[in-house]
Amino acid sequence: METPLIEFKGITKRFSGKTVLDRIDLSIYENQITTIIGKSGSGKSVLIKHIIGLLSPDEGSILFRGKPVDKMKKKEWEEYRSRISYMFQNNALFDSMTVFENIALPLKQTTNLKKKEIEKKVMSRIEQMELLDAANKYPAELSGGMQKRVAMARALVTDPAIVLFDEPTTSQDPIRRNIILSMIAHYRKKFGFTAILISHDIPDVFFISDRILLLWDGKIAFNGSYEEFYRLKHPMIDEFLLSIEGLKDELTGLLSKRMFRSRYDILTDQRNIGNIITAVLFSIEFKMPDEINGSLISTEILKALGEYVNTYFGPLGGFSARHSSRKILTVLPYLKPEEVEKSVHDFALELQQKTLTGSAADVRECFEIEVTAGITEAGPSDDIENIIEKAEKNKKIIALYKCGKEDS
């Protein structure tokens, strides 16, 4: 069995006699994105501060690669601590320093890089976080959202092995929120660090998460994947989801995944045995050299795709939800496959002309955007995962943008 990168065994923490963490056991694995969710005041920030060493448990043990942290020698502890970067919930920026100086600070304090090397790394992060116009400004001159991006750039500038993100997308609009989450996923894959997030941004954060931990009443109530979380029938999870999740996915305007599943279950119960429905899985793929332009364009196109799906298929009785970061599933209970194919063709033409070409017009770099659609039939015994799997096998390119050349 794989040894967890970080492991909590019976961790308890109290403040003024109140138990915030109650005999917690959890495992965090290397090269994954683990997201910790829970109601406000449930102890999420307290938990994450134990990982970085800002707090010590009253009871229990924290292990790093199987070794208790409190048994480490000074040199071992310093090595462990140097591999962790932390993005604070309140940003913790220094008001007396410019954006550039704030981001450069960890490199000056923890590395022996020369001035030019530091400047190069800092400017790279500033460009990636769209902060060029703010580089010489002070935190007080920035909006809350921009301050958050500065804090994220500082957390990533040292290329750490473990990054702890405490509400990294707070105060961001849906597009910026998705860009930041996409960047976390992109950099985790590119640099191979382990990411641990605290977030309320459901469902957006679930799309990048390998593992979800639900903290409830001081205990870990759930530890598993995104799909397992939604499939699990438990009053506590239902209560949590209802407390934070509305009827729609804020970025795309589509149904939330939870509401989509509820509507599909109702549809399944109402259908007669032998009745067939049609479903379409829309997917977007990008090949872009510039990470920031790619993130912004990809998020805008995903948003537009959701809006077009609603416009075209809502009046036809269809309902849709985002089922991964760049996939949208639409169920059309009243249309035959050949009717859906005609609608998808008309849909693709407008998406191509108004969205792909328009979004790419101001970008000078060569890149590709590919939109596919997979149409499939679904019977009464098919669950959502089966439908997605069947649709994937049927997918075809319906719209394409490539270095200034469009086709559909």
C-alpha cells in the first residue's frame, strides 16, 4: 500500500476548552490535489495550519512520509518546512512592499539565486497571473481579487513540493475563479507538487480535485473522490450540499451536477421500460503556448458553450450540466438521435462563428481550440457515467480554430 505523503493520526485540537479537531485521521497522497470542504467555522484553517507547523496538536501525531513530525531533528524539520508553501486566506501581503517585492520575498529569504534570476522568476509569475499593470503598485492600491492573485503568485514562485491554498479563489468572479483553479491544476501537473486546498467554490473546485475531505463537527466525515461524494447517500452530505450549492453552475449558467442528477433520476423513474432518450457530451480541448491567454480564452469559451447549450437545447426540453472541467452533458428526452444531430450542427456553426473566432481574434500566438460532440442513446438501465462513457466513444469534432483558420 502506498505510504501517504502526510498523515494525521488521532489529531485533536482545542481552543479555550472547545474541541475544534476531534481525533482526526486522514491521509494526503503525493502529486494529488486534495480539497478540504466544510461549513464556516468547522476547523478547516486550523487543520491546514497543523500541516505547515503553525499549530501543534494537543493530542495525536502528524507523519510526513511515515515519520512523525514531532520526532524530526531540527535539520529534518527545516527541510520539511522549506518544501511547503502557504497561501494565506487573508493574503498576508506586506503593505510597505510593492507587488514585485512581495512576490520576490520568498526567493530572497530561502534561496541563493542572483538578482537577475529572481527578477526573471518573479516577472514570469506576474505575467502568468495577469499582474503586469500592478507590478509596481502596493497592496492597498489593489482590489481584493488582485491581492489574492498576488498571494498566489508568491506561493508558487519558489516551485514548492507542497502548496497549501486557503480559499484561493475568494472574491473572484466566476471566470477568474476558474482561471485560478485551472492554473493550480496546470502547475500541479507541470511541476509535480502536491496541492491541498480549502474551498467553498463547489462545483468548480471539485473538477480539479483528486480527493475530497469533508470536515464536519470536528471529524472527517468523508474521504474520497468527486464521483463518490455525489453518489453517497448520507443526510450529512445532503445537508452540506444544500447549504452551499444553488440550482446552477455559476460559470456556465447550467444546472449544478447535483440538480442534473436529480432531474435525471426523476426522468428515469417516469420513463416506460424500453423508452430511449438521446444525450450529447460536449468537450473542449486546447493547445496553447501561453498559459494565461489559454486559461482566459478557455474559460470564456466554456462559459459561452454553456450559454449556447442553454439557448439551443433548453427550449427543446434538454437539461445540461458540467461534468468535468471542460465537458458538458446534455440530456434530450424528447428528440431522436437524427434530430439531435441536426440541432448540434446548427449549434456548432454559431459557436464557431461567434465564439471561437471572436475569442481568438486578439491573440497573436498560434494555438488550437477543438470542440467535440458525442451523441448517444440511453436506455432505462443507463446511469450518467454509462452515458458519458458511450458518448465519449462517438465524439466527433464539430468546431475547430487553428492559427487563424476556422472550420466546422
